[in-house]
Amino acid sequence: NAGVTQTPKFQVLKTGQSMTLQCAQDMNHNSMYWYRQDPGMGLRLIYYSASEGTTDKGEVPNGYNVSRLNKREFSLRLESAAPSQTSVYFCASGFGTSGDNEQFFGPGTRLTVL
Amino acid sequence: TQLLEQSPQFLSIQEGENLTVYCNSSSVFSSLQWYRQEPGEGPVLLVTVVTGGEVKKLKRLTFQFGDARKDSSLHITAAQPGDTGLYLCAGARVFGNEKLTFGTGTRLTIIP
């Protein structure tokens, strides 16, 4: 039981490049989330998916797209990276409103955009 | 706009001392959670409180949800180096809504 896994762990991009962050969970959770973490800002929700086939914007969705590929996988894509997207990105999953709303987090992806 | 403000932002104390960190908002939350995050890892849930005035204890950690459900506190008794980490509060604005709003975080360092 690996929990929530994320790839890659580290990435350096040049401005304008694109990339996809991958996330998978093996806990049969309905809901999945993407957050970014910046110093002094806590965690801010980018996008989330309440169930397979649905996605919704969070607090800071601009510059990102997501795909809920199946129940296990939820990817985050940066189409044209900008220095303002330098951050640590966390994927999380949980049972959502059908559970106690606990979210389980992956280890994070540290992204630097030059 | 950050809906949940945590204080202090940084706290460094000696092993054995007591401490309290706060999570405040002008908004009402249907439930509030506390997470701890260690360097290089994702946050891990410590507790969830759902009733105004509720107090929960987890060994040396005591969590309280304000009567009006707008604020919360975390008190640690006899802090140990293993308590070092980033403490995050997170609230659900609407009952049954799974989106969480995270606080700004308190980075705690316990000096042996």
C-alpha cells in the first residue's frame, strides 16, 4: 500500500516549457486534489476532482489544467511555465464528504521555473 | 485573501516548555483540522474538530475549536524535539463541502 505517489520529485523548467505532474493513489478514494505550497502562504488549492470524470477549479487555477484519468490517477499540466509557478506541488486524496474529509498527501514535487 | 491566519508564524522554544499556536478567521467553519508537516514530506492529519467549544486531546497535544467555530488553538505540553515541524490548520467552509482552506502555517522548532 503506497498511499499517494507523485512524479517527478524535482523538476527544473525554462519559462515557456510545458510539463505534466503525475499523481496516483491506491486507497480507493473518490476525491483528489492538487495544491501548491509557497512560503508563508500555507497550501492553496489549484484544482480538485470530487469523483472520476469531474474536475473543478480551486483558489488558484490560472495557468494549470488537470485530468482525472481514472479513479486512481489525477494529473496536473503546466502548458507554458512561468517563474511565478515555482513552488512545491502536493497531490492529495480522500473520501471527501462520504468520509470525515481527511486528506492524504503525497511527498510533493519541487518545481523551479527559470 | 487568506481566510485562516495562524500565529505565530515561527516559534522556537526549549524542550520541556509549553506552547500554544492559534488559527483565526472572520469566517465560520463547519469543521476544522490540524495537520503536521515534516521537511520533504506532505502534511499528515492530527485531528478534526466539528463542534463549537470542542476539545480533543492527542497525548501531549490539546486542540480546541472556538465556540463560534471561527478559531482554533493547539496547545503542546512539555514539547519534545519530535514535535518540530510545520503545523497547518484547515477548515471546511460549508458542511458537506470537501474543499479545505488551509491556514498560513506555524513553523515550530523544539531545541533539545
